[in-house]
Amino acid sequence: MAEKPEKSKAAQLKEKLAAKKPGGALTLEKEKIALADEFCEGYKAFINTSKVEREAVKTTEKIALEHGFEKYDVTRSYKPGDKIYVINRGKNIGLAVIGKNGTKNGVRLVIAHIDSPRLDLKPNPLYESNDLAMFKTHYYGGIKKYQWTAIPLALHGRIVRLDGENIDVSIGENDDEPCFCVSDLLPHLSREQSAKPVAKAFTGEDMNVLIGSRPFNDDKESEQVKLNILNILFEKYGIVESDFLSAELDLVPAFKARDIGFDRSLIGAYGHDDKVCAYPGVMAAVTVENPEDTFITFLCDKEEIGSDGNTGMQSAFLRDFIADLAQADGVEYRHVMAKSTCLSADVNAAFDPNYPSAFEANNSSYLNGGVIITKYTGSGGKYDTSDASAEFMGQVRRMLHKNDILWQTGELGRVDLGGGGTIAKYIANLNVDVVDLGVPVLSMHAPFEVVSKVDVYMAYLAFVAFFET
Ligand code: MN
Ligand code: MN
């Protein structure tokens, strides 16, 4: 038998010193991939019922209640192992499990956002034009407007009537319901449109949604088609036109989450950013029992428009909740924050083989490469971001390594090509160690985004490990 040739000196040294390229899902055992597939069945169900933040809060509350969480009561005292949840204005939810140490060694935070880019209705949305009824919209978050034309849209949200009644709306998701769409110009007549830069070819004021075309009756009144829509809305929801003034109505893609690829390894859906981190965060919170330190999975709103407002991450809501927990433990809130750590659970752009030049191959995340740790986001010379410390990066890396979790690091695309941010900087400003850790996404912010099932499952394992250690 021939002797196995010894590795060359260079090969040995390489093995010792050079960073190993993540092998992706290729390196995973079959059993782990099967677990990922199973986990993602739950994720698809979650995302289908969580298209807007209010719905994500409701879906999450249901999961929390099924797992023995109780609504937080500031007048009660809690003991280690107790599971509680808080809701802010129907648009944020936090799931916390009280640790053996309470908050005195800091809290562990996993924070994801549950708002996604979409088309919101303007306060005066309804009008008639050339015998068609239309809604005026104002887009929410960063969208490429052309992607939102000529696709089925569903309407979600809440209308508050003058009598104070709240009317929840969800129409266009089921096959037996009507849906809506923004028209686009046919290619035959697009010579002028096609010659423009994309940002100018599709403007915000073009994003008008088709909602009806039949008149109310044959009386000689103006705007009969609009009147007919008002009549339908009155019969269905008991609303009049002025009730749109006190409403939050969002048009979102009417697609359901679908497996992508012959091998079903990927999921296409609307709103992966950032429900794809929210769901693993929620499931980690209902998995880990009796932690050492109190942990919280928090789902925030308004990330896509700068985290402002009382349901955005710059709001005092989460801080005040932690302050209440600290007070109950007899410790100062500021001392709790100084010892706290956070995984800002948000997506990053996966390397796209169709657009390789937008990425720098050595510092990009890849589908099936596992969770992506993003040390800093921002734009230009690292503006508008928190840059995680080497120490905290080291801590997170050790945790992932120890728990055999597939992970990778990367930036958001090529330097100076654009940029973006997450909630990490707002948490860092509270004197907390934080880094972005989430799932790589293809076609981010498109009506139909793509993620890998393995990566979604790795996010769950990472959050479980974070809460457990
Ligand atoms: Mn995001
Ligand atoms: Mn986003």
C-alpha cells in the first residue's frame, strides 16, 4: 500500500494560519438541514400572517401566549424563569424571560424590526380619473418604484372612525378576495420612459393604485365610480371618506411565502427584511428557559424610515421597560445598560451573481453561508453607524464557534456604492455593546425577497446560544 504523501510545508502552514472560507451548507450534516427545513415551515406561516407591524405583533403575541408568557404587570414582582411580554401601541412587542441574576449583570437583547417597505395610502387617498377609481399613495421605506407596478397588492391596516371605533382591514390575501395594482406603461409606448434614468422614469406621484371601475348608478352625478367605491366601503366597514384621515393603510404584495428552487432550499416572500430575523428571535425567546441573565427579544417598528417616533427604536419604550425591571431588582438602570449586550438582528445583502460588481467578494455574505455578522453599516467613511468593538466581535465569534453555528462576516456591498443602517447605533448610544447579526437576503426591499432556509435556522441557533450563554 502506498504511503499517504505528506502535506507540503506551505499547505501545513496555510492550514494553521489562513482563514478558512466558510463552506456554506455543504459542510452541514443532513440532519441539520432537515431541521432547518422544518423550522422554516413555521417561518413561512409567521410571515404570511405578519405583513405589517400590527399583524406581526398579533402573531407574536399568540406564539408567546402558547408558550406560557404573560402580559407584564409593573405592579407585580417576578421570579427567575418567569416569562412576560409587553406591547407598545400595537406595533412593538417584547418577550422577556427573567434570569437567575435578574438584570444585575445586564440584559441580553435581540432586536429585530417588523416594518417593511411598502406603499402607504395618503391621508386623502381616494379620487376618480377617467372613470377609474384610484388611491394616492406615499411610499414607505426604500423602494425601487418600478418593482411595485403591475403586481397584485393587498391592503392592510387600521381605520379609526369618527365614532372612535377601530376597523382592522386585510383584503387581497385570499384567492376569493379582490386585490389591487399600480399600472405601468406598455413597452410599445415606453420609448420616452425607457430613455430616462430609473429614478426619474417612475416617480412617487405615479404610484397610484387601481381600486375600481364601475359607476354607482346612471344618475347624472359626477364621479360615480368613486361614489360606488365609497358605497362599498361604507357597506363593508361603515366608513365615510373623511375616515381615511385617521387611518394607517398599507399596500403590500399579495404574494404568499413560497419555496424557491428545485431543491426547495430557499424561500421567496415579501418582508423577509426583517421578519426573517424577528421570527428566529421570537422562537429563541420561547425556547430558552431559566436563563442566567434576563433576556428580551424586542420587535420594533419604523426602522425602514429612520427609527423615529414612539414605536421606533429611538423611542423610550424599551429603555423604560428595562428600567422597570431594573428597579424591581433594586439596581440602577444605567448600571444595567452598561453591562448589557445586544444582537441587532437585521438582514444584510447577500452576494448576487447577477450583480457581482456591486459587492466586494471577500467581504460579502452568501446565501447558505450562515448568519452574517456586520461589524458596521452606514455609508461613506463609516458615517451613521455604530462600529462594534473588537472585544464584542470576539465575544460573539467565540459564542458562534463554541455552538457550531454557521456564520460569516461582510459589509453592505462595495465601499461608496450606497449604504444603509440598522437600529444598532441607537442601542449602542444607550451604552450597550451591540453588533448586527442576521440573515443574508437577495433582492432586499423588493416585493419578493429571497433567503436560504439554512441561514434562517442558523439565526435561531445563534439567538438561542446568545440567550443561553
Ligand atoms: Mn432591516
Ligand atoms: Mn430594510
